[in-house]
Amino acid sequence: MENNNIKEIRASEVTVEVKDALTGQVFRRTLPIDYVETANALRLMAEDAHGNPAELVFFSSKGLGRLRDLTGGGPDADPCGGHAG
């Protein structure tokens, strides 16, 4: 994230801008997608065509490392120096 003081960004809609590969035309659409961004991940939440919840999560390198640690996939090291036993 660019601003170190911001810990989280939230919005209830997103604007997507795409450039068509064939024509070069640019299209913008504002969509009802909940957006949550932290240092660990970017999360997009909306509904599918049937009204069921749908979610996409994109992890940052930092977030992926934390996820690995939480699920036991990280290194067997004691980063605090006081928990090994």
C-alpha cells in the first residue's frame, strides 16, 4: 500500500476499466462488489448469477507467508525466542 498510515481500504463498489484488445476502446464499469484490501490480501465479495455469495481473495507475498505459518507450512523456527520447548 502506498500510504503507510492506512491499514485497510474498504468500499462497497469498484470501478473496472478495460481496454479491448481488438478495437483499443476503453470501457469503464462500476460494479456492486465489496472490496477489502490490507497488507495481507485483496478480497472481492459479490453475488453470482443465482444470488449466492461469491468471493475472490488475492494474497500478497506477506499474507501468503502468514497463511503458510498459520497452517503449519512455515519453517520450524521460533521467531520470538521464547516458545521453543
